[in-house]
Amino acid sequence: MAPGEAPQAGPGSPQTGPGSPPGGAAAGAVAARKQRALAQRKAFSLFVRGKEVPAAARGPGGARWRCCRQAFAELAGIHRHVALQHGRDVGREEQAAAEESSPPGGAGGAADSPDISVALPDTSRVSDGDLRSEVGEVLLYYCYCEVKDPEKLCAWQKALCQHLHLTGKVRVASEGINGTVGGSKVATNLYVEAMLSQPLFKDILCREDFKNSTGGAHCFPDLRVGVFKEIVPMGIDPKIVSYKETGIHLSPQEFHREVEQYLSQASEGQSDTILLDCRNFYESKIGHFQGCLAPDIRKFSYFPSYVDENLELFKDKRVLMYCTGGIRCERGSAYLRSKAVCREVYQLKGGIHKYLEEFPDGFYRGKLFVFDDRYAICSNEDIISACRYCGALWDQYKLCSSQHCRQLVLTCPSCHNKGLTACCPVCQEKDLKVTSGASGQTLKEECECTRRRPRVPIEHVSQRRLDTGKN
């Protein structure tokens, strides 16, 4: 039986239907309530365990749990605190959550379905300093698979990250999981081991699926774990466009050869291939593959509309797609294939991250944008973007200084020192008003530069050709 698959009814199994006893439906409802209660208790227990202080760091008479800058020595105290302050995080069942904790190894039964493990790594032999070290890394990964209980997987993920003092973002859905987390190398290694031993991912994920880069917990402001409809927000129901209909995956070596051939043919005007960047404009602006088509879109959720508005561009073409880590290509290629206009659709397995590991001086030039406080990571010395104000070569993003906008802006040190810190004149003026005594309320609204950009650009059917040189 596959992980997470329900056993089939057989002789002696309780069944409901036209010939079932009158109490069958009621018994089923009772069983369902019991399962939900067990799952809620398990989530509560996991959250509490995630707040446990490692034994090596407690000291004589030290607190066993820490949460919200408070110390707790008694189990009842931490239970009471979690029930009162973190109910929404653990999906509490009010009376049971305040007083019960799951016994070691779990309670068994339906709540311990084989698709989601509740085990947390043993950190008793790890020093608190090693676990919390600022010198570490950032992991990026995803896994498309069928998740029958996203809420339970979400609770386990939250407890796992808290237990290992990881920060970052994790999206869980019925179609899988997508995460980027930062912490010490000890913590990230334990996280990978826990993920690989998780029965739900055991035969799907492998160590090579985790992309790492220098960083740590400081790269993210906090930890955010939640359940969503999609693990990458494309805005299309996964039941309509499934990851199961993806394009053909190419290894970094295969993709490199394809790009080399494409650039050679494109320079002679003979190419029938489109090298398509699936990322947002501000990502491709600071780094991209030579000769790529980089749509001027602000969000991946605009990508389907971009494809719809430019179908003629893709007609009878071979499409080579790429993105940061590969996840956007999974659904993006599936959507493009669903239009039945391309001759072939390929995608870079592992994304730019994996390509740069093998070809740091290959056909990708510039920085790689990342969605954390670093904004970009470097593999080569090329700078392909410019300061928004003076035009000098510059590729280090900062947040727009206007609290009304908070978009990203490229402003070189010279212009920054002159006070040019916003993404456009409108935001610059708003920033001055806030600084001079306005309320300071943080808003997110469209600014001048956003309104000027078409939501979905229309490309020329002949396909615009980018410079196939270094830039």
C-alpha cells in the first residue's frame, strides 16, 4: 500500500451504504471527530516540543521550555501559555489542548497515518551554540506530491523549524511543499535528514533536491509556515493545471548544451527555440541567461495571462524554460503545454541554483535574485543592471524608502547618499512627507512606476531578440 493510501474495505470491514445499519453514519461521524481531536492534540504536542530547550543548554534548575521571551519549568505552565497565546498556530481543541500532551511515540491510530511523521530530530547531543550559530546556510527546495492532510504536515513543519531554530518560509498544500529556510549548518543538516526520513517524501525527495547557499537564520525576519492552495502562487487551480503534466526535465549539463546550440543558431538567425525566463522582471533585471526572453511581469500569477496573450510567439517553437530553483517551471511548463501550441517544452531541473553549481561562468550572467534579506547571490563578477537614477552599473537592491510602497530599487551609493532612495519620484515625495511628520502608516499601494508598466506585455510575433553577448 502506498504511503497515505487508505486500505480497501474487505471481509469484516465496516461499510456504509444502502444496506448499512442505521447507526453507520453516526459511528463514522464519531470516528472522524476522534481523528480530528487526535490530530489537534498531536499538533499541540509538536508545538510544545518545538519550544523545548536542549538539555545541554538548561543548566542546574534551568527552564525546560522558552516561548515569547518567557521561561517555563513545569509542563502545565507551557501548556497553559501555548493554549492561551498560540491557539491559532496549533489548531487547538480548547479543553484538551490546555491539559494534554501526546505520549512519546504518538498515540497511534488514525492520527498516525503513514504519510506524515511526527518525529523531531534528537538535538540532545548538539550544543546550543552550534544549533543557533549565525554562520550557516539557506536551503531552497520543493516537492510535488499528494498530501492528504496539509494541516498536519504544516504543524509538523512548524514544530520542526522551531525545534531547530530555523527561520524562513514554508508553503504547504495538497499538491506538495515548497520551502526556503535558514539556520546553522548543524540545524539545516538535521532539517534535511528529517525531510528525507519523512515517509511522505521518502521515495521522492533526495539530498540533491536541496539547494544551499551561504547565509543563516538572519536572512529571514521570522518563520512563516502555512497551508495554501498552491505551493507556488500561479493563480490556477492545481486540479486544472497539474504538476503531473510538466515539461521535459533537462540536467544542468543538458540545458547548457541546449543553450549553447540555441545561441549559435540565434546568432545566424536560424533558431526555432525560445529561451524563456519564468521569473519576475526585477529578478531577470539583475541576472539572466544570455539571449533569453524575459517577460516584463511583476508576479508569477501573471504568467498564464502572458502565455495567453502571446500564443503566436510560442507557436511551433521549442521552449527552454528556467527559473530560480525549478518550481515555477513545473506548473509554468504544464500551463504552456496545455495550450498545445509548442513543438516541445523543456525545463532546467533544479533551476539556476543547480546550473550555477556546475557552470558558475556559463551562460548565466549577473546575480541570482533570492527571496530573502540578501536579495541576491553571486556566482560571477558581471553586473548587468544599472542605478535607477544615474545609470551607473549597480545590482544591489534595497527596499524603496517610502513606507507607502516598499518595492525594490537599484540606487548606487552615490545616489543613495544624495537622498535618492525611492523607486520613483512619487514615492520619493511621499517618503519626504512621512519623514517630515506624517502618520508613518505603512501602506502597500501602486506607485507611479507600477502604474506605467503593462500588467501583461505583448511581445512581437517575430520574438524580440536580446543581445547574445555577456549582457
